[in-house]
Amino acid sequence: MYQKTLDYLKEHGMVAPKIGLILGSGLGDLAEEIVNPVKIPYEQIPDFPVSTVEGHAGQLVYGSLAGQKVIALQGRFHYYEGYDLETVTYPIRIFKELGVKSLILTNAAGGVNTSFKPGDLMVISDQLNFTGENPLIGKNNSQGPRFVDMSQTYSKRGIELLHQTAKDLGFHLQEGVYAWMTGPSYETPAEIKAIRLMGGDAVGMSTVPEAIVAKHCGLEVLGVSCITNFASGMQETLNHEEVMAISKEVKPRFKQLIYQVIEQL
Ligand code: HPA
């Protein structure tokens, strides 16, 4: 099923990565730290989707990071771009086939929790899916079971490791529930109120489908949100430029954190 993609990636040296990375809006730079990198633009990879969002480089990067073999998606695929969820999560299936054990999902998100502020990093402890969509709808993929246990989507070990590493680095990490909205319109203030009432701490347009598929195929999942703005209704207006500006500001801390977590995984 994935053979053409896998053959191509292996032929280009992408062999046995242990950790998969999906780098969100403005956070793609971490892939530049990968040592002895193999970089392949998505459009060159057979059967691979192609990214369209500004701020996403759109390439797969493989190599060593913090002494571990990693593979990074520099620029992810979003549902709002018009891909179906099987396409959005295709790279996760490929990571699994290549041998990835742990997946680190990162994103830019709006802060819903009133104690969060732009520039905070948040460990994702759990997720909310309000879209009515699920990437596992359809014939079951043989990588995993029909009915997937989501009682511990984000690994306990990963959550603890993220907190401990942030502490060692001298900054506080928020923790909370990430709510997925399809976008591309930002939420309304009423939607944000509803999300807060239902237990959401941060809101964004990605990550949840990838986490579901990662659980389906048995990967350990870690998630980090970069809080780039107060969610809708909590500040005057919202725009993508602001999201990119804040994630750029947070990038050095974000990179340190993820680097040191990878070292210990
Ligand atoms: N809402 C949805 N997605 C986002 C936001 C937001 O406020 N900020 C960054 N990505």
C-alpha cells in the first residue's frame, strides 16, 4: 500500500528512524539542526501529498538529532487545505512503516485557558475533537485495530519528560487539553466560550487527526502547543501574521525543549 513511498525514502537513506517529528507553523526550524540531513521536498516523493500553507517549508528531513535517528515533517498537511484525513495522516503511516516508535506533534494554538498568554508552551495532556471527523472512518487500516483505545493518547512518560526538561531549562510549561477545529476561519468568541466550558485549554487546526492515527498504529505520542495568541474574543482581533511572529519569538525555547526531550527518549 505504501510501497512506492517507502522504497523511494529507503533508497534515499531514510532508514530506521526512531523518532518522528511534525513541526507546526513557524516551528519548522528545528529540522535545520538535524545532523547529516537527507532532505526531500514532498513533491519528489511518490504518492506523498504536497503542502500549500505559507510558513511551511514542505520537506521531509531525516538524520541525527541529539544522538537519535529522527525523521521530521517540515510543514504538515491540514484538513482545511482540502485534503481528506487519510492524506493528512499519510506521513504518520509512513513513519510507522519506517520504524518510528515515538512521535512528537507540535503546533501553534490559541490560548483558551485564561491563565495562558502568548509565548507560553503547553504540553498536550489530552485532546478534544469537535469536528465530527475521524481519520479512521472507513475500512480499517491493517496497521491497527478497528476500535482504538484513546484513554492515554499522550504518553505519561512523555508528559513527565517534557515537564522535567522544561524545569531543567528554567521555564514553566503549561499543560492542557488541545481542541481541534477544522479552520481555516478562526473560531468565534462563542465557540471559544463553548470550548472552555467543555474543557479545552488551547485551540488549533491540526494535531488531533495525527494523534488518532498514531495511536491506531501503536506509536507513543507527545504533543507541544506554542500558544501564539489569546483565543477569539479574548483579544481584539486575530491574524496569521501574529501567530507566525509569536512562534518565531518562542522558537529558541521550543527548539531547546524538543532537542533535550529527544535526547532522553
Ligand atoms: N485558533 C485556531 N488555530 C490557531 C489559533 C487560534 O486562535 N492560533 C494559532 N492557531
